[in-house]
Amino acid sequence: MSARPVKHSLTLRGHRTSVSLEDVFWREFRRIADARGQPLNQLAAEIDAARGDIGLASAIRVFVLKDALDRATG
């Protein structure tokens, strides 16, 4: 497992962008999208639309953490 962020490409509403995420966050982000039966880019676009003034990578990390906490307490 790499603790260093790795750059990953995404397409949000037709525009290419990239996010730098640690492997553990990227894998979990992909798992959540798969579990929802949702394309990764679609889930990223939803997070992007709701993120406010924080960066996309941070918003994805928070989303992944909240999902994990919800599953742990749910």
C-alpha cells in the first residue's frame, strides 16, 4: 500500500480532470461506486457538485470516510 497520493483521471460532465488520492482511498472510492452500480465518473460528479469550497480530492476522502463510518455504525 502506498501512502503517497497517486494522480487519477476522471471525467466530470464532459471535462477531464485529475485527483491525487492515496491507494486506500481510490480503492474504496471504486468499491463504493461498484456497490452502488454507478459509474465512477458519475459518483465523482455528484461529489463535485456538493463539495462547496473544498478540493475534489478532499471531498472524495471525506465521502469515503463518511461511508465507512456509516457502515461501521449502521
